[in-house]
Amino acid sequence: MNLSNVPKTGNMKKTLLLAAACGFYSFSLTAQTPCEGNLSGDYPCNEISLMSELFFTQVGGEENGNDIWGWTGPTGREYALYGMANGTSFIEITDPVNPIYIGILETHTFNSLWRDIKVYEDHAFIVSEAADHGMQVFDLMQLESAVDFPIIFEETAHYAGFGYAHNIAMNEESGYAYAIGTGTFNGGLHILDVSDPVNPVIAGAFAEDGYTHDAQIIMYNGPDADYQGKEIAAAFNEDNVAIIDVDDKSDCTLISSVSYNDYGYTHQGWFTEDQRYLLVDDELDEAYFGHNTRTYIYDCLDLDAPVYMGYFESALPVADHNQYVKGTLMFQSNYLGGLRVLDLVNVGAGELSEVAYFDTDPQSNGSGFNGSWSNYPYFESGNIIVSTFSKMFVVRPSDAILAMNIEQPEMISSFSLFPNPAENELTIRFDNLAPGTKETISIINIEGKVVQNIQSSALPFGSITLDVSGLSKGLYLVRFNESGISQRFIKG
């Protein structure tokens, strides 16, 4: 038995177990590697510990790894779906220290650097930039009953309505998949009804804004009343972000298109859970303009006119790639910077902060294309899978970080001001207040300058009265930063 390709993680003892009875490989680690002194084994870290790592060659891979997604079976077992040049590898990570390689679904045609995977109704939908690849459909329930590992699986179904595709987005609420970057519809949205997963049917398209590189599709329940209840796409189109009404698949319409200065390659993004703010990454701006990693922030209170709020800049010049929001945290795969975790609690004020990281590629912090391609932070266990060009990692945030990762509380949806005009005191009465709601209230003058900040760890129920005697006469804006709502008042 050749152990030369077993990955090394710090000084942990590793053994390769061959279970002769069922013929599968389990890569066994005696324990996780805690993040201590900003190292987890050989990997720089902060508040994230290494559980296990696998080279792509250990899970059936050839040439390179790429995208990753996750699936939890009906039994609660957790699986990584790791994209590689030659196919998709399935790895059980229920025991994150002892991942089990179940098998591989090989590429439909040729190897490719790019492969992308999403899940709906216990089926994986897989696309690639390989010629004539189309979309593979794979019934993930096969993983729950699989024996005699590793298995070379066969696709369950196939869609040939396009050849290559760069990416696929999935709206699990509506049952529609969106193939993007295909040779159809100018590379825009190629929309598929996958409500019957093994019989995908084309339902519509959007070609007006040209090539789309990545997208998030949501059932909109955000603050813009004009679009509530509709299916909305945020499309990242190289030089702009397009917000598209895709509710009527036969007549998709562009709502708005926005950009920012000094774009390099508008690559990917994600809404906050309240659908108020859109966070955007640019894959090439670091290399083109020489600055550190930037996350661009848009206020989407009005989907017809998103407002650019600025950007968060990290401490490193690495390129950003894929990012996902869970609760009040954002999980970014930033190539040579690895997995970076940002706190979104002050996003309404245009502020983000890095609270944790795990550097998958300690040798470099440049803007090149290596290191972490993507991640999947949505497992109930709290474990996160991270893909790189050469490895798949299972990592775990500290209890402190997991405690931060909560669903956003019910925010204040409206408020009233009185008296208005005000003299020395201004009373704010608000509604829909969840117990212990935290807010920062700002008073902003007509020049856009914050002239008063009211920090409150827990707002009192119903109303709060502010001393505004020190303000000059004039027009002001009262803003609830976390809820993202504002109203005007006059100081008499």
C-alpha cells in the first residue's frame, strides 16, 4: 500500500484504512488540528480549525479541482460535492475528521478547468465549460445507499439544450435552474424548469445584458414593495451588476444595471438575508489597480435604483472569487487568501469587518489564481467545506464565530417622528421590534454628514426620545442603520 500521497496536516498521525468488507477508503485523522497561535497545523488561521484535507487525486481527480457544493441527505449525513477537471467527486463528511470518498461522476465529454454544481430536491445539477457537456443530473440518494466504495457513478439524466456553460444558479424555492455563460442567449440566463429533476425543460431566457458570469436567484421578500413575491435575479456580468425580474420566464425584464469605478471583472455576489444589501466581488481589480481585496456594497432599498455605498477593503492584496451569506456572516473564498469570514452586522452603515480566516495557501498572498476557489457554509453541523485547485478542506469555525452566525432578527420596518418640526426633543416611535433588537440610529444633516449617533445595545420597547437641542435649525435625516430605513425631520 502506497502512503506517499496521504496529505500531511501538522504533526497529526494519519492512517489510511482499507475496509475489506465493503471496499472503501476512509482517510482517518486521530483529531482535528485546533487553531492556536494563528496556526492550524501548517495553515495560518484565526478562529477556524482544520478538521481534514484531501488532495483531489485522492478522490478520483485529474488535473485540478474547482467548485464545491454540499448536500445533506434525509438521514442527516453530510456530503461534499467537489468539482474537478474530470468530473464530480462525492465525499461523506458527516465525521469531518474522517471523510469517506464515495465515488465520482465522470465528465459527460471532456476535462475542463471549470465545473459548477448546485442542488435541488436531492439531485445535483452539474455544468462545465467542456464542449458538448450540457447539464448532468445526478440522483444524490444513491450516496445514502452506496456500498463497495469508490464507485464510478452514471448520470441519472442529461440536458443537451446547450453545450458548454460556465456556471449554474439554482432557486430552490421556485424549482428553476439558471445556466449561465452558455453558447445560447448571448451567454445570458438559460432558464430551466427542474421541478421534475430528471426531466429539465427550458422555460425562458434573458439575453438583453449579454454574458452573465454568475448569478443569485431569489424569491424576493425585501424592502421594495414593487417586487415582493417575485422571482428576481442578480446577475454579475463582467462590467456591471444587472437586477432582473425573472418572474415571467417568457418575458424577463431588466430592472436596473449598476457598476462601480475601476472595475476589473465583476465576478460574483450575494444578497444579505434581508435582501436589502448586495455584496459584490471583483476578480481582477486587485491585479489591475494594485489595491487589496475589495467587497463592493449596494443598498437595494429600491431595486430600480440601487445605491453604491462603497467597499470594504481587506488587509491582503489577494483576488476574491466566490462568497456566500449565512445569517449575519459572509464566507469568502479569496484565492490565495483562503477562506475569509466577514461580519455583516453593520452593513447598513457601509461597514464590514473580518472576524475569522483559514489560509489554504500559506506560501503566497498575491493576486494570482490559486488557492481557494469556493466554499459551502450551509451545513447544519457548522462545518465548512472549502475547495482549492489541489485540495478539499473540511474546517470548523470556533464556537465564538458560530454563535455570531445567527439569522437576522426581525428589523424595524417603519417609524414615525414627533414633534416634526422639533425643537429640543425628538421622539421616534417604531414598530415590529423583536426583543433585544440592536440598532445604531444616526442623524444626518443636509450635507450628508452624521451629526449625532445613538448607539443602543437593546432598544426600549416602542419609542425613544432624543435630545436634539444642540442641532442647528434645518432639515435632517434620521436613519436606522441596521434596518436600513430613513425619515426626514425639521429642526425648528
